[in-house]
Amino acid sequence: MVQSERSERHPSRPDPGVALGVPGCTDAVEVGRGGFGVVYRARQAAYSRWVAVKVLSADWAGPSRARFERELRTLGRLSDHPHIVTLHQAGRTDAGNPYLLMAYEEGGSLGDRLRAGTAGDWRDAVAGGIAVAGALETAHRAGLLHRDVKPENILISGYGEPKLADFGQARPYADRPGNRSTVTASVLHAAPEVLRGAPASAPADVYALASTVLHWIRGAPPFPPADGESPASLLRRITVDPVPDLRPLGVPEQVCGALERALAKDPARRPGSAAEFAAELRAAQAAAGLPVTPFVPGEPAAGRVPASTGPMSLSARWRAARALSATVARPSRRPVLRRSVGLVVAVAAVLATGYAQPPPTPTPVSLPDRLELGELRLYAESAERVVSVRNRTDHPVPVQGLTVGGPSRAALRIVADGCVAHRLAPGARCELGFVVLPTVAGPVRGELELTVAGRTLRTTVSGTAAPRRAAQDDAPPGRCYADAYQVGASAYGYAGGLKAISVKQYWSPGCRAAMAYVWVWKQYRDNIAVGGGTWTVDLAVRATGPGSRQRAVGQPYELWTEPYRSAGRCVTASATISPTRPGAGTTATTGPWCDR
């Protein structure tokens, strides 16, 4: 279904139009065309409304008839959903061509809008994705797979509401033709396993919807074809390359995570239904403080059937690759790819480089592919993060080992391990806890590698470490404090087994001066202050000699030194706390930092 007219939606002076031969419809204007039929906008005067009329232009006795009848039955069954295009009636024109008469969605298609450059608002895209997920879940509960979710098949109503359209490729779950493996979906939004020729599934529809939402946000599909790129290269990127990162565009972590999971190469790692995907997007809206978009699924009419990922014959793989070569299309500014000898060679290359391989065996447990930590503080331990591991099989699986890898492995520390040396029961979960202590500014990237049933699974942990600014520790006013940032790790002093003080060293590049800061922990203050107890804090920053010193008596909880111009020398910061109660004093000194 395409409604792609770019001109005025409600002309004040209707064109004479085409004589459709549909009773009650006048002033017809073509608004979309494809190999299957032509879509017209027409005036239905008896109802004072504009309608969309889809007229079959292909051979009525051929396969187009089956597709047309399938779309008629599907829309008749589902079009009462608020986010599925509404079917008003069907029949034949005076010339004998079958037609569908539907609501005319004056906003055109999402594809039109994206081509016009209206992408970029992740809030609108997420809300639209949730709405369409309700339509998709309704179809799935009715036992139907859409198989061609893409921006061109999402129409926008006059009220800005998205409507899922074009059910001509829809098939029942049980429809698994054994003698064909033709790919009918748009290559740019089709799931990798579909591109390999595997049967469509609910996770494949979820992938296509997530791909459409990502396209909605960034203005381009996840893997747009490059100028002059061969079909083999495009297919390779779709099935191998990671999903584009939307975080630099200001898209929240929870939204990015939901899209990345739904766009996983392995269908077993995606949300199992459109409802699950919508739940993740709704949770992301709530986390961002936005109103949560209603999710409207229809009542179940037929149970869902798990996706089939069985192996294919070589001939079926060939047919799938050949179908792909004929359906890869460039954006409108470039010509559509056509069959040629070179294209046959490219398809052969696809088969030779592994695209004829059966889908990989699903992993025995589920764990996130990636965990984004956001901005971290240099030399400061992060809050504990938890990775949840779930057994997705119907039998117990052994968790045999856990290691930390990646370029920033020294910064990662496991603090809780409830998984290793356990056998997870079917459906059971366990958790891994870790913290990050970055010591180098810039990107942080580590990997948690879990060995499960003899297989190594990885979660990539990433973030960015930035220096801690003096203002974050309530530095005094002054030019030297204004640009100061922490250098080196904090030092800690303990009393009675608990942290008593932490000492930091700061450096001002503008003044070329160092300064020290000490914090007295509340747990220490509460213990010493009982009965009116007090303490003295001595704080210093120095190279050799006295340096810069400060002293406070009573019940101080923090203290700064004056800036100390180190003049190219190595300096340290140290603090001593001496309470009136004996036996509870302690000292802490940072490592040296050199101004060179």
C-alpha cells in the first residue's frame, strides 16, 4: 500500500481526475503505483470524504489475484484496529478490475516524510513505534505475519496517527511453503535470517519494525546502500555489521538498548513479540520522563507459533539469493538495480561467502549484547551495575567461568557473582555485579565473558571517562579552582574498618598549581561526634618542604588547601585526622603527580 502524493491533500478545486468506474467515487487522482496495482485518491461525495482506492492492474488470473484476496481478507479482519488502515468496501470496477476502497490517510506515508527530511525526533519515532507494535501484535495474535514492515507501509492520518498498511505480503504462521524461499520484504528493513532465505517469523516482523523506528530517528535505514555498492557488499553489511549507534544524536540509552536488542542478528536474542518490544519502548519513555504511549493489541484469535530456523536446501538458498538480487533498491536519486551478468556473479559471491549458511544455533542463555554506562568519573568507582542472565532452554545449563576482557579490562572489577559454578534451571536467572574504576580519560570498553555449556558469550561494557572537576567538590571561588580537575586516584584512610577520610589532588592548568581536598565520611563523623567529640584535620599539598597547608578543628567535614605552584615538580596530597577520642585517627596520602 502506497499513498505518496506530495501535493495538496484537499484541493479546493478538484482535478477532473480519472474515471475509475467505482460507484460513488469521482475526481480520482493517482497517488501511488507499483507492480501490483495503482492507488488513487478519490472523492466519495455521498459521505463527504476522500478515500483511497487500490485498483489491481496486474493479471487477475495470476498470483496477483491471490495477493489481492489475501489483503482483502486480512484488512477485513483487522481494520477495526486504530493503527491499521481502515477498509470500507471492495468490489470490481466497471472494467472488471478488483479494487479495495480504504480510508485516505492525508498525511501520506512515513517514507514520504523521511524523504522530505522530517526525521530526527526520537520521541515521535518511539511513540509511533509503540502504536504500530500494537497493530503488529494484533496481526500476530490473529495468526498473521505482516512480512513487509517499512516506512512506505506506515501511513500518517490527518491527526498524526500512524497506520500500518499493505498486508499483501501477509501470511499465516502455518504457511511455510516447502518448495520456495522467495524473499518478498524490503531488503533494507528485512531481518538477516529472512535475507538468508529462512521463513518469516514474529521476531522478523519485530526486526523490521525496529529498523523502521531507527530509520525514523536518523533519517536513513540502519544499513543504507552506498554509491556504487554491490548487492553482495550490502547483504554482508546487513548480516554482519553492528547496528548504528544513536547515542551521539542524543537518543537516550534505554531507547538505544531496546532498538539494538530488537535488531540483533540472531532472532533468539530479540524480543519474542511485538508486545515485548513495545514494553521496552514504553519503559524507555517512562525513564525519560515522557508520557507513556498507549499500547493497543487486539484480542488473540490464534496462538503464535515459534519461528522456524531449519536448514534450507542449496536450491532454496539459490532462489533466496536470486530474489534478493532483484529487490535491492537505491534511494530515488539513483537508478534501481537491475538483473545482469554482474549481478549473477554478485549473488554467487554471496553464496560463496557464507550467506547460504543456516542460521546460527541460538545461545543457551540470554544476556545483553551491550551495556552502556554513560559518563564515568576518572579515578572514581562507579555504582554497581548488574547483568542478568537467563536460561532460555528447556533443560539445565552449566555456567562454568567468568573472565573480564577488552581494552579497559583493568578498570572492571566483579563484585558479585551469582552465576559461575551453578547449573541454571530452565527459565531461571542469575546475576553478575561489577563496578568500573577508570584511570585513563576517554572511551572505556570492556567485555564480560561468560562460559555457558562450553560456549563463550560476551557482554560489551562501554562508557566515557571524564576528569572530576573541582566544582563538583564545592571548591572555593577563585581563578585557580575554576579550571581545576582531579589528577591521580583518591587516597583513603580507615578507622575501625570503615572509611574515615578520602583525599584528592587537583591541578589547575591555568595557574599551573596543585591543591588538595579532604572529605570526612559521615559514618566516621557520626561515630566520633557522640557525646560532643571533635577532631582535627591537617591537610597539605607539597613537593618538598612545607608546601600549602590547612588545618581545621571541631567537626569539619571537608577542607581545601590554597593553590600550590609546583614549578615542574612532583607533588602529593596528604591528610591526617586526629579525634579527641584515642585510637581513631588515620592518615591518607595520594600517589605523586608530576607537572611536566
